[in-house]
Amino acid sequence: MKICVGSDHAGLNLKKELLKSLEWEFEVIDVGTYTEEPVDYPDIAKDVCKKIINGEANYGILICGTGIGMSIAANKFPGIRAALVYSDETAILAKRHNNANVICLGGRTMKSEDAIRYVKLWLKENFEGGRHERRINKISKLEEEVIRGIKL
């Protein structure tokens, strides 16, 4: 399993801690940032989402100050289902119900041990399908309509 990880400067310290935990168990692609020099989170979100869309990674983890900006940016990409995760329950349900292929975390809003636990919970879960599959398919249809320029 390949996981692509990216953060802006506000998420850098959390990303470093997360990488230490993940690198021994998974193949990890780190797309940056690598310093505390300010960067724009949409650029990092784009880099992670491209890796998933192009099949270079199975999942993505994005970290900014709160995770909110990263989730907004990531969800602009077709086929990306990014979930802001902030508890055990949201980590589990992001996969079970939403089949999230990206999770977003807050470098300023959570402890590293909590974030590591959320990631591991999310990665071990499976999508339940069923009624959730119908909803995911509706999201995919909305994406197609927007791409084709159909008025909503």
C-alpha cells in the first residue's frame, strides 16, 4: 500500500511525527513541505491528489493548521473523497461510510499520538458499501456533471 503525505508549514511537525510511525509499515511518498517556510496548502493538496488520481498512491494524508483548508482544496479534484478527521469515530466512519481516500488532519488542533491513531484506524477499515455506495455514486455523478458543465 502506498500512502502520499503532504503538509503546509503549519502541519510540518505533525507530518514528521506521522512519517516516523508510518514509514516502517507502508510505502510513503512525502510531497512536502520540508521546511517551516510558509507555503500555500492548495499546492500541497494538488500534489497529493495528483498522485492518487494517477495511481501512484492508494491513499493520501494532508495536514495543515486545522485540516479544513486541505479538505476544501482536496475535494475539488475528481475522484478524491477527502475527510476532515478529528476523532476515532470520524476516522473509522470516513472509510466505512464515505470511502475516503484522503484524510485531513490539523497540525495545530491535535496531538501527534491522536493523529497517528486516527490514521491507523482509517487505514484498517473497509468501505461498507450498501446504502453508502449509492451515495458515493451520487457524488461521482455530481463530479461528472460539473466537469461537463451541466447546470445544477
